[in-house]
Amino acid sequence: VICMTSRIDYDKQLIIIIVILTAIGTTIMFSASSPFAVQFGSNLFFLKRHIIALIIGMGSLIYLSIFNYRQFQILAPWIIVLAILTVLAGFYFNSSNGPARWLLYSNGKKMITTSDFMKFGMIIFTAFYLTKYRKDLDDFLKIILPYFVLAGFTVFTILIQPDLSTSLAIAVILGLMLFIGGVKMSHLLYAAGSAFVLVMLSVLRNPYQRTRVLSWLNPNSNISTTNWQSYNAKIALGNGGIIGTGIGDSSMKHGYLPEAHTDFIYSVIGEELGILFSMLILILFALLFIRAVKISQNAPDPFGMFLALGIGINIAVYACINVAYVSGLLPTTGLPLPFISYGGTHTVCTLASMGILLNISHEGNKKLKKRYAR
């Protein structure tokens, strides 16, 4: 990755942000996971697996940074079909009554989160769809409705895993892409209304989802049970103060935050490194989103523009939701913090998407150089 900075056609600022976030994420993930990892025989248990994911992810990043992203426009229909089959395979291979969110089940271990493939598949497909029909987006029956049916089906397959938070995040990402792409607000409101009905049905059908919403509405109730994580996350953020207790010195990660290295890792950042460093993380995510917008503006074609925006929106939405529920602004969900939370599939897919973003920046900068050379 560092070698790529010497090539003027790649976005150097984006590369620096990726390296910084990845380095911070690896350090904090190791610190947050150490107490829990000891149960598996070594405090390096999660770190070793995270490094494997990083190696695969960085390999994907480098490959996709030189792979012609325009090929995704041709492959988009096949990519979404493959993503749907991957999610459905998760249901087929799940022999338990628990959530069907993974592709591989082996001796109690669950590997490869299928929703990550669906999310990136839909981002690519939406960029393809907006590009192909950008002059006919006012036609609801022939253009918009078929897309809504497909998008609704894909989101529904995630919702019934069940995974309400991821399905909502995907819906928000796609909705923002469609809005920026020029789809009428009235058409988007139809989809939003349908989504709201599905969310209400899911919350009523799944007691744990209903409990999370009720606990969020009553944050001072059931502190020892349903509000345990949320309450302790806010304590961790408060414990850190301005500069934090020091890296590795979080007290709340020792049993008070069961998902300290995954869903609630931002609270560990706040406790160990303080509010100033926590704000720095948010600034880095904001800068990454800004770079994605800049890359989309310089993209050599509409598909690259929509794809870059979708990738940037994805990172921004996940970061905002994670920080919001850790801070108590939203009900507790299971969405990871990009680059930082532990999770092999999410880490690989995030880095792979950065490779696509770098590829678009490369092609866009080449086009600008040719224009100025004339």
C-alpha cells in the first residue's frame, strides 16, 4: 500500500487515512479483546485472526486498486445473484434454531458473515442501475418499482436472519444513493413507508428487538440486564475524560462490556484514549467520506461516481450508527465500527471496498492528467 503512494494517480490522502485507521483499529482491537481472548488460551487469540483478515483484506485492496472497476458494471447482475445465493446458503447450512447470519458452521464456530456480501453487492448493483437508467428515473412503474422489488427482497433476506440493524443500514445506504442519483422523493417515501411496516413487524415478532427498543426508551431501567451494555458503555466513555486512562488500562472491558472488541469498541477507545482521541477517530471517518465525495466528483464516468459515493456512504453510515448507539443516541445494535471492530468478513470487505475507491481515484486522475496535457 505504501508503494502505491509514490504513484501520483492514486489518492494519497485516502491511503494515509486507511493506514492510520487500520493501525489504530488493530491496536485498540487487541487491547479490547485481550481479557476475553484469555479464555481461548492466549490473549493473542483474536489478534492472530484479525491479522489474517488484514492480510486477506490488504491483498484484496491491492488487487482491486489495479482491477478495472468498470468490469463491475458488466458483472453487477451476476454479483447480486451470487450475493442472494450466499445469503440463502446461510439459511441452508444453519442446522440450529439460532440466527442464520453466517455461511460456514463448524463445531460451534460461525464464519463468513453473509450480509456483508449482500451490502456490497447491492451498492455495486445500485451504481449500475442508476447509471443505466439515469435518464428514466422518473418512470416509477418500469424503472423504480422493479428496483424496489429487488432491493426489498435483498433487505428482507437479511431482516429474517434475523438482523434488523444490518437490514436498516443497507436500506439507508441504498436510499441515500437513490436520492443523490435523482430518484424522486415521493418514490423514496413509498419505499420508506414499506420499510417502516417491515421494521414494525420484525420488532413485534422478535422479543429481543422489542426489548432493545424499550430499553433505549427507558435508559435508567433494567441496568443489570437489558441495559447492561449501554449503561457500561457510557460509563467507559465518561471514565476516559479528556486524555483517557491509557492504552490497555480500560477497566470496563473486564466483563462489563461483553462485546468490547466488536460492537462496543468505541467505548474502549473513549476510556483508554479519552474524548480528544475519540473525536480524532470521527474526524478521520469524516475525512474519508470527504475523499470519497472528491473521488466521485473526479470519476471518469457515472458508474464510478455512483460507486464511489456508495462506498463512502457505507463507511459513514456504519460509523455514525455505531458511535450513536454506543453513546446512547440510538438503540443498541450489532453494527461494527469500520476498520476498528473485530470481524473477519467485515474487515476484508471494508478494505476491498477501499481498493475499489482507490481504483476509481486512479482512473479519474488519469483522465484529469490527459485533459490538462492537451
